[in-house]
Amino acid sequence: MKQSNIKIIFVCAAICLFSETLVFGQSRELIFSSGFEEGTTVTQIDHKDAEIKGTDTLNTAKGNWETNLEGAPNNCEFKIYYQDGDESMRIAKIVPGPINPKNHVALFKIDKPNVFNGVKGRIQANMYNCKEGFKNLTYSIRLFLPEDLDVLKSYPDAFTWFTLMEFWNDAPWVKPETGFRISVGLHKPGEGVDSLRFAIHGQVYNPETKKQGKVIWEETQNNFAVPTGKWMTLKVNFVEGDEVHGRFQLIAVVDKKDIEIFNIHNWTHHPEKTNPDGLTHHNPFKLYTSGKIINYINSKGKSTHVYWDDYEVWDNSNKQ
């Protein structure tokens, strides 16, 4: 092969590495990419928080958790949040992958419900306090649900609480009058034996009761049984807007096939907020469920845990 051709191929590969035309029809620059590889560490701060630091040595150009992820243009604070408990109850750490032990991944594992004396269990990534709100947010992450979670298919009741990501626009602990959230998670729609499904809802906060309030919209993807024992890539696009212009899209890539899970055109902020100022708080990946679910999994000799890998964030061309 001629040297000039080799050079052209190298340049094209470099461009493709840091820029991608996504399934959402947007061409953007990749601003952060980490596969939790060597150079990346999880440090426990206290009983509430941990932090991920360092530079993924396999993604050195874009793999620094502070400079690339928390710095411009995101200008956010990133932490792992437990809310309560200790390492005997819940832990986030970097471990060998469940299929390829040479691949490092993030493990979220809850052995005992760690919040409110056993009411629920929580481990979540916080991208909070962004100085400028996201009008349009695009990221992707790989998810592996272990076969331990197959026991949930025989959970005796339907359930709707096994949250995997959440978007707060606005965060009710900051602006309760216009608190609004979008939650994405696993549901088991029917009683008895049933498959796990992806589900989503948009919900306002009730400042009087200080609890989540009316569900504005919701959807369950009943045409796709969520697989266990294999990796899938989740591609997310959030667009701030009203019932006409708001959008939330989720694509799952399974066995190299793109599967549209959700393509929501509806409110992505509180309907009564007249001047929306962007998404400043979101949980790009999390494990959050009830104590009853965790205890049921434990009773079957299994473990409540998920694996995350290859977290990538793209520049937001519509950020103001």
C-alpha cells in the first residue's frame, strides 16, 4: 500500500474516533470517552459519595474524568452517590468484565437496601450543578444485566421500579416549583412469569406534598424483551422542549443491531415553566430500586448488580 494511502486511512480513523454521526441525525464532536480502563480509579469519599478520577489510558485524548467530563463545555460536577449505607451494603468499583476479564468495567452492586433503613437501594452517577443547562444532551453507555436478574422474571407481582437513568429538569431540591423528571428503567408489566421491559415516564414534582406528583406521560416498550447475559449499548438524546418540541430518544444496540426503544415527543421540562434554562442535573447511569426487589433477589441466592462500560459524551451544539 502506498504511503499516501496509509496516511489518508490514518487521518480518517482519527476523525471517526472523535466525531460521529449519531442515530439521531446529528454530527458532533466526541468530548469525553472512558471505558474505565487503567488510570481510572473509584475513591470512596464518605458514606454518601465516591468519585471517579484519572485518565483512561486507552482513551488518553478524551479520557480524563475531570478535564474532559467535568470541564468545558459541560462544566458540571460528577460523583457517585449512594445516599447512605456502607461498603457491606453497596459498592461502586472498577472490576474485570463479566465476559472478558481483560476489559475493565464499572460495577454497581447492592447487597442490602442501603437507604431509609431498608426501604430502597441506590447507587447513581451524578452529573449535577452544570453551570449551563443542556438544551440538547447526547451520550451513550454500555450496559450488562447479569443473569442473576433473570429471577425478576418470576417476581410474583408486576413492578415499575428499577431505575437505570434519570433526568431532572428542574431538580426539585433546587427549584421545587418547576421540578420535573424523566425516569428510564426496567419494568415487569405482568404478574407471574414475564419478561423485563424498558419503561419511561415524565413526571412533575409536587412542592406541597414534597413528593413526586402527576405523571405527564409514560410508555413501556413491550415489543423488546430486555436481554440478560450480554452487553448492549444505550444511546440517549434529550432535547428540552414542550409537548411539541421536547424529545427523548433511546436506542439500544444489541448484537450490532440498532433497536429504537423510545422516541418520545412530549414535555421534557415542567409544563408551567415559561423560560426553560436547560438540563442542569441528570444521572447518566444508576441502579435504584426498592428494598423488596433487592430482598427478593437475595432470597433466590442471587445478587442485585449491573455493569457499565464505555461512557461517551458528545458536544452539545445547541447549548446556550
